[in-house]
Amino acid sequence: MDVTQRYVEWLYARLSGDTQLMALALGGVHENVAPAGTVDPYIVFSMVDNHDVNAVGQTRALTESEWDVKAVREGTSYTTLAPIAARIDALLHDVLGGVVISSHRTATIRYPEYTGGASYRHLGGTYRVQIQ
């Protein structure tokens, strides 16, 4: 299994296994997109960038990736998303151990989206992770 897939599994387990977060994000955690009909608010994560870091002799030492992890809901307010984004950050910022060598937020995510006649809000962060 490649390190990216190991991270996807780690990230999904870390987020979906947190009872406090799941009490807020009623639609659960999804990679890339939530299925049609998903109850909101929900969490979506997706890879933004990925590259290997090689040591002497081109031996791969680790993989460094950036991931967007955000809460999404229909509506025009970010208010109900703020506690979800805060809990995501508490679970992912400055994490060490297991598959993850390090994880920290490098940027915040906050934007509206208009699709299919509906308005959505996205709130979360971009996390840089080093994976072994």
C-alpha cells in the first residue's frame, strides 16, 4: 500500500472516530466529494499536492503532502461550520505519531460556492503532512 493511501485511511479514521466531531458533522467524512443527498454539515478532504523527499542515494525518506480538510453546508452562514473547523484543527494540527511524522495547518479555507441554484459554505484548512 502506498503512503498516500495509508494517510487517507489514517485521516478518515482520525476524523470519523472522534465522537465530538461526528456530533457536529452529521453527514460524516468523505474523500473528495460527498455523495448526492448527504446530510449537512459534512466534512470533505482531498489532496492538493504530493511529493517524495529523497535521502542520499535517492532512497525515499518520506512523502510530503498538502490536504484540504473542510466542513461544508448549504446556506449562507459560516457560523455553524466554525466549531467543526476548530475541531478538525484540534485533531490535525501539530500531530505526531503512527503514519504521520508531522501535520500542521498552513492556510485557512473559507469560501462560498453556488451550484444547482443552492448556496454552500466551506470552512477548514490546508494541512501539510509528512508521511512515512
